[in-house]
Amino acid sequence: MAVRVPEIFGEMVFSDKVMKERLDKETYLAVCRVRDGKETLSAATAEKVANAMKDWAIEKGATHFTHWFQPMTGITAEKHDGFISPVGGDRVIMDFSFKSLVKGESDASSLPSGGLRSTFEARGYTAWDPTSYAFVKDGSLYIPTAFCSYGGEALDKKTPLLRSSDAINRESLRILKLFGNKTAKKVTAMVGAEQEYFLIDKSVYEKRLDLIHCGRTLFGARPSKGQELDDHYYGAIKTAVSDYMKDLDEELWRLGVLAKTKHNEAAPAQHELAPIFTSANLATDQNQLTMEIMQNVANRHGLVCLLSEKPFEKVNGSGKHINWSLMTDEGENLLEPGKTPTTNAQFLLFLTAVIKGVDEYADMLRISVASAGNDHRLGEKEAPPAIISIYLGEELDGVLSAIEEGAPYNKKEKGDLKVGVSALPPIPVDSTDRNRTSPFAFTGNKFEFRMVGSSSNIACPVFVLNTIVADELSGFADRLEKAKDFNSELSLLIKETLKNHKRVIYSGNSYSDEWKKEAKKRGLLNLETTVDALPLYDSEKNVSMFERQKVLSKSEIISRKEILLENYANIVHIEALTAIDIANREITPAVIGYQNFVLTELEKKKAHGDLPTRLEEELLKKLACLSSDYSKKLDVLNKDAEGFNRKIGNLEKSVYCKEVLLKDMKEVRAVADEMELIIGKTFITFPNYEDILYSVKY
């Protein structure tokens, strides 16, 4: 039966529509004011919301509720409690108080805290986030919450995002008032997160220990056919994948996720799902939910959804492109190029704030996407390099250059147009081609941050982007609010900003070696790995910025740095141990078995006396050389993996992983992959790249 999307969309969500229907007008308006930050939640309002939410959830089949939060593990967390409550004898009622809605308690010491919580300081608190909708899934009412310590320190990824949303709203409104807009009451960061992923057959996944433990292959010779013919990109979708996508869409729609676009991506077995824009906070919750549901639906279809950034070497990895813009409550996109002098100037000021912020805080943007998995993807030919630059497009480049130089802007076919704050030309949405190599590209009326990894929680890059732009807008507002002549000061501010920060603007091929050289000349950072980037997290510049905007305290920043370093080190160490296990249990027996087979065949031929033996002799000679090299390199990896536990501190362990363990694994793999191309397939017990990438056949 055909799915009637308008009828099912959001049916499992305690949405604004549901609240209007189930709450009295006064309570509904009070919730709206709380959601907009205009007042705090009263106990009376919370009690009415809790009762309505419970009744609605039970009608949807819920028996439990959970405070759904996003700790620093990178995934979501949940503890389920039943609505059931005894009332004497054998009777029970379904109960859900306002206290259960508003606040919960969890064991904070058992989740990453980076030193903010000791084992004896166990309490962590979850607090209802009314800006994101509750929903019912798998028989439980899910309540989106923030997670903090007893003292109020952020222990999650949502709290800084909520704080950054306040910052970008506050500072944007200051700028709008300077341009005469007194009616806008709120500015919201809007986000659309394009999600790339791989789908493979569950049977091949279950035979690959590296995919199970690490999410990526640690061994694997190149396939005979990869993505060279570009025949998978936008190609016809296989039936099994199409069935999966249909079920995925339906589940997401029922949960209010605006899943819009689906298609095959560049690599074999790679696909993409893209939603429609929504508020940054809701987009973050929905993307976390999307990743979970993608994996659950795949499992039901006998498939596995891989969200690792680089599961297969020498084929495209997966990213999560963050499309970001700013929208007023009146529907004005502040990154929409204007058609009148006033709105043009306003657009240019917001644009230059982004340019300045990206230049000054490029290290923080790199840190926001830093992970062990993303390090394997960045700089490869399908992903931007670790160097942060901005692409604006030919038309906008021309406008900004003219403004900086105080010269006429020669718009094609329209003659000269005078460039100045009081007489700016209309600036159309850029019609030039997109630059797919740029890590941070302006795409008409929004920016696309292309460095984000596919498994990332988008809260991190979004709260960093919100905060740096808010901080730049704050500085602009401070200066313009004191100006005697607003237009003159605005013109000077835009020109100065462009002159001082144009080094970050680049329209060429960001994949090229020439750009690396040029970026170095410009003084741009090239933080190639997570270990290169993370030590800069708590620099004085970054701490000051986060504290000014009240997004993170110094202790919260240090804790995040430590958690990220620890996570990186643990991931690489697990990969090293997994590589050793695969080598010992699967690759070494395959090599020995094949050598014995060839040796037996050689002896048979020699016994026959008149058969040629050159093939076997050459094979044995080559394998003997390779297996000897492989054995030596594996011994080194074994020894160095043991040395990991002797390192002290997360930074020392991370540096060791980057400089020693990753190098060891790469060297062992190189020899193992070469032997894989020689050894007969019947001797290798695990699926190879062809088996995996083409495992979904129909």
C-alpha cells in the first residue's frame, strides 16, 4: 500500500501541532515563551505538559520514558523508566510527573568527563530541552535533554550548542537593530546535514573483524574495479538498496525528520541521504536519530550501514556536509544577497563576519571535525584538505575585491556599478559553478562546511561555527554602536576586514599540491591530523572567545580536549590490537597454507621429472621474501602495541599512536595486501574488497 506521507509525517512526535491540540491555550503559549527563551518553565506549566505528553505517548504505545542525551562518547545515551506506579494492592497506574519530565539523574562518572567528574562524584543531571520535540520510538517516550554535572558544567555535546544558539541570536539582533530592524525578535542558525554512508551485506560484515571492531578495514588489496568509471554516482539504485531507503524514509518521516534526497554516491556501495533545513538544535537531534535508524533498518534488511569516514582504502570516504545559514523569525535569510543598498550592506557585514571568524579561528573549525576516522579521509581526493579556506564564487569575489579597492565593480553585461555602502549594486545569488574541493564554500545563500566526518555529532562543528561568528558580530556591533557616522564606519569596517582576512579566500583546486604551497605562503594552518589540532583547543585565544560568548568555560574546554585525545588514542590502539589478531589468526595461516600448497605442487612436478617448475619456484621465492618482511613488521607492531600502555597522559599516548602505531599498521598492511593479490582465494578466510563492495547484488 502506498505511503501517504502528509498523513504519517511526524505522527510519533509531540510536535507543536500536537501541543496546540492537547494543551490549553495559556499553557501552550507559556511553552512557546519558554522555547523562545523569554521566560523560565514554571512547575504548573511543566505538570500540564507532562500529563499531556504521557497520555499522548501511551496512546502511541509507550510504556516507558527516557531522557535522551548526547554525552561525550559521540553517540546518544538513554536510561528507560516505566510509567508504571503502584497504588496499593495489585493495582497500578501510569504516572509521569513534571519532575520526571524536567530533570533526570544519571551516573556521570561512568561517561567521559575529561576530569570534570571523579568516580566518587557520580551524579550527572539531564534537563529537558523544550526547543527539541519529544518522540515515541520502540515503546518509549524519548525526551531530548542536556546533560550536566552537579555544578552545572556541560558533560555533553548539546549544552554548548544551546549556549551558542543564544550567542548567535543575541549578537545577530544587535547588528539588525543597527540596520533599523526593530521587529525581528530571534535569529536562528539553520542547518541541513547531508549524510553519506556505505551499505554492505551482513554476511560479509560478520566475517571481517576489522569492520566489526573498528568500522573500517585494516587490510584489503585494491579491487580490480573501484570507482574509476564513475558508474555508481547517481546510478540506478539496486532493488535491495531501494527497499532499504523506502523503509528508512518512512521511519524518519514518522519521527518528523525531513528526509528529502537519496542517491548513490561515488564509491561502490556508497549512498547519501539529505534532509531539508531546520533549526541547528533540532537538526542535531534528528541527525543522531537518523544515524541510529539507518543502522537499525539496515539490520532488518540483512544489511549493515557503515558510517565510518574511510571504511575502504583507495575508494571514497564518507562525509557529512553541514549547510549553515542564519534566519530571522520573520523569515529573512541573513546570508541571502540583497537587492537594495541597505540589505546589501547588511549581507556584506554578516558575510565579512564569517570570513574574519573562519580566518581567525581556523584551528577551532579543524578541531570541531577532528577524529581518528576523519584523519584518513581529509586530504584524500574526495574530501577537502585539512587547510581551512573559503570559496565565495566568481561574482562575490569580484564584488568584495571592488569594495576593498574602492573601485567600480564591473558586472558583466551591466556596465560599471559604483560600490559603496550607500549605493551598493544588487548582489545576485552566485551563478558560477560550485567548488567541490573547498572545505568551506558559499553556495548562494548559505555556507557548506564539507570537512565534517560521516560519524560525527554535528553539534560540535555547529556550536563552534555559531560561536566564532557570534564573537565577530559582537566586535562589529561594539564598534558600530559607538560610531558617529554609521555608514562611513560600516564602509571602513567592511573594507578593513576584507583586507586583513582575504588570505582565507581561495577559489582554486584545494586538492592540489600548489594550494598547499600557496596556503603556507599565506600563513594558513595545515593541521593534518587530530593530534596536530587538539593541543590548540585550550589556547588563550580560543578560551577567551568561548568565555566571552558564555559557551564554554576554560575547565570545560580542557575536559573536551582530554576526552578527544583519549578517544583518539583508544581507537588507534584498538585498531592496532585488531590488526594483530587478524594477522595472527587469518593472514598468517593463509600465507603458510598457500606456501605449503605451492611447495607440494612443486614436489609433485619434480617427482614427475619432465614438468616445468618455474611458476612454483618463482611464487615460493616471492612469498618467502614477502612473508619474511611481513613477519618482521608484525613483530614490530606487536612490540609497539605493548608499548602503548607504558605511555603517560592522553597527549603522549595520542602522539605515540600517530607516529608509531599508525605507521606500523600501514607497513604491515602494505605487505599483507601485496600477498593477498598472490595467494589463492580459497586460502583466505575473510571477504576481500570485491566481496564487500559488491556484496549487495540486486
